[in-house]
Amino acid sequence: MALSVRTNFKHLFRTIQKFSSPKRLLCAGTCTGNKESPGGGRVFSGIQPTGVPHLGNYLGALENWVALQNQYPSVLYSIVDLHSITQPQEPAQLRSNILDMAASLLACGIDPERAILFQQSRVSEHAELSWILSCLTSMPRLRHLPQWKMKSKQKNEGSVGLYTYPVLQAADILLYKSTHVPVGEDQVQHLELAQDLARIFNNRYGDLFPEPAALLSSTRKVKSLRDPSAKMSKSDPQAMATVTVTDSPDDIALKIRRAVTDFTSEVTFDPETRPGVSNLVTIHAAMAMIGVEEAVQQARGLDTGEYKKLVTEAVIQRLAPIREEIERLRGDRAHLEEVLDQGARRARELAAPVLREVRHRVGFC
């Protein structure tokens, strides 16, 4: 992003114009307002290998990923281990987390026959395209992106990898000539960088990359059970704040029973004034696959303590088969490795010719 006020206004106008168009801003998965059938295109998305996903990951991303397999002819999902090392990682734990994430994705419904599931670092073209794109990216443009601003503040400094993280994200997307990317609202600016870099490359070297459009989910963010002003996070120091998809029924019941609410016993949905109760309503509606209004209707006559039991039942029922399948897959490491090997081969078949064309156009060969 440029530094001048005039350029900032231009960038803001371009952002509003770009994402206000129905062709640019689409809904994925649980969005009932999108009646357009994609019919074509390619979807790409990635998830860091943080081990087993939590409830927010499942409802905010993975549930939509499963639905997208049926909506697009070409879908790629990557376990982005190159991104993960922008923060310190213990090697043995990282290896375990990669397989746990693979098991979790399969258990949630990702089908290797309908989607290419692969480990990012096994496709070296990602790193090479990232370097080429980084040479087309200005430092001020990266400095204002949320990833750098948030995490560099937490550390009081940040690595070069953290700073250029969004360029690698752009390379992930453009390497496969992806047309659609499922993102949360907090990632829209990073997707804008991928769109900008597609335009910059195309203007300099000739048309090659499509500008990927955002697929925004209508699913509300799941908040921390202990602090409903913050989103649910695996790094939350409070163990009671986060439900993982492998939690036992007893653990789920305990965490939801201790979820922060307020002093009003009636169940209503008002995220501004009653964030804790509204978070429970969001979870109940999503896990029971009903609307928020119906969830509130089902809570009529119940106080928040009784309602928590209803939420608990919905969560346990939905997660039970996922938890059981993850445990089964964890016991078959060879199968997980084979899925990732096959995914990497299929991903390279798509990535290699694109990078060869990039190298030719840049002048490397």
C-alpha cells in the first residue's frame, strides 16, 4: 500500500469497488444467499499444521471446504508447513502436527478423489514463485497487512519470513491459476495482494494469472468460551476456552458448562450486548445445522444453564464421528503418508508447467 494520502484513498476506493461486485464477493458452504452455480474454476486454500483443528476451524473453514468439493471441478487444499515456520517449531512436533492435520481433514470430509490434499513444502514451486513475486512487491505494501502488524507487535519484532508471509500466500494461490479462494474477513487484504500481484505480473510479462475472487463464508466467527471478545484459538492459554474436534464428550460438556455468559437467564442473540450467550447460540445453530432464529426458538423457556446442555448435545453429536475417524486414521500413518505423497504428485503436475512458463517469461530460460 502506498504512503501518500491520495494513494490510500485510491486503494480504498479500488478495494470497495472490487469487493462490492457480486462477481468478486461470493459465499461458500453455508451461505444460503448464493444461488449461482460456479460450474468452473479452481479453488485453493491452505491451513497451517497446528495439529488437530478446533471448533472455530471446523465451522469457519473446514465445513466450507467439504462443500466446495461438490461445487467446483478442481479443488486444492494444502497443509502449509512453510508458513508455519514463521513461528518457532520443534521439528518432531511439526512432523506429528502435519499428519494430525491430514487425519483431521480426511475425517472432516475432505476426499482425496475429489480434492488434491497435499503438504506445501513437498512442492518446491511454491517457494520459487514466492521469490519471483517478492521482487514485484514493495515493502510499504507489505508493512500495512494485518499478519505483520499483529504478530510483529506481539513479538516487538518479526522475521523476514513473517514479513513476506503474504507473498508466499499469493504464490500458493497463483501457482495453480486459482480462480476462487475461501477466506475469512481478516484475510481479505492478503487476497488483495494476490490479485494485485497477478495484475502486476500480467502487465509486465503478459497475461498468465487470473485474478482470484474471494469466497466469503456466511458462518459467524466462533469466539473463545472464556473471552467472547476474542476468537477461539488453539494458542489460548486458558484450556477451557477452546473445543477441539477430538475432545471427549466429558471435556466438551465441561468447557461449555464453564463458558462465560452473563447475569440474564433468558437466551437471546445480541452479539454486541450479550457476546457470551450469542456465541453459544452461534455454536448451537452451526452444529445443529439450523438458523440462529430457530436456535433461539429452541431455547425458549430455558435459562442459560439449561441451554448449555442443549448446545453440548449438538456439539457432541456432530463431532463424535469426526473424533472416531481421526483416531482410526492416526493409527494408519502409512495411509496418511500415501495420501500426502499422491497429493504432492498431483499438485506438482499442475504447478510445474506454470512455473516453467513464469521462468520463461521472466527470462530465466
